[in-house]
Amino acid sequence: MIRIEKKEIDFSKKIRTDAVVSKWVNVIYFIFSGFFFLYLFRYYMTGTGGPTLLAVTMVPMAYAVVTLDLLRKNKLYPGLSLVANYIIAAVYVLL
């Protein structure tokens, strides 16, 4: 006869780690969004740099903001694990 022992798994460490990571994702998201807003506000008030500079600098920033927002909501790649999502988002934002 085979006896199977039940082991309790402690998920508290994982939950705390995920909470800390998502807290940092929120902080980074709001920093990027704040910079995005301030840069656009400065552009609309002064017009310095012209539309080409605005497009060259803000399109990648907009992509980073959208990527961070999807990561915050856990909708970046729902079929993948959180670690894979964080790695992919880091690559997207750093590029």
C-alpha cells in the first residue's frame, strides 16, 4: 500500500514578493506617466523642439507607459507566468 503524505505549502513569501514587485511596477508606471504628462504639457505651452522631436521622444515613451499599464493589470501576456511578463516588460521598456 502506498501512503501519500500531505504537505502544506507556504505561499505567504510568494504573495509578499509579488506585492512588493507590483508596488514597484506601480511606482515606475506613475513616474513614466508623470514624465509623459509634464513633457507634453511643456511642449504644448512652448512648442520647443518641434513635432519631429516630440514624435521621436514620446512614441517610445507612450509604448513604455502602455506596457507598464498592461503589466500592472496582469494583462501583458496572460498565458505566461508573472516572471516572464516582468522580464518581457523590462525588455520592452529598456529598448
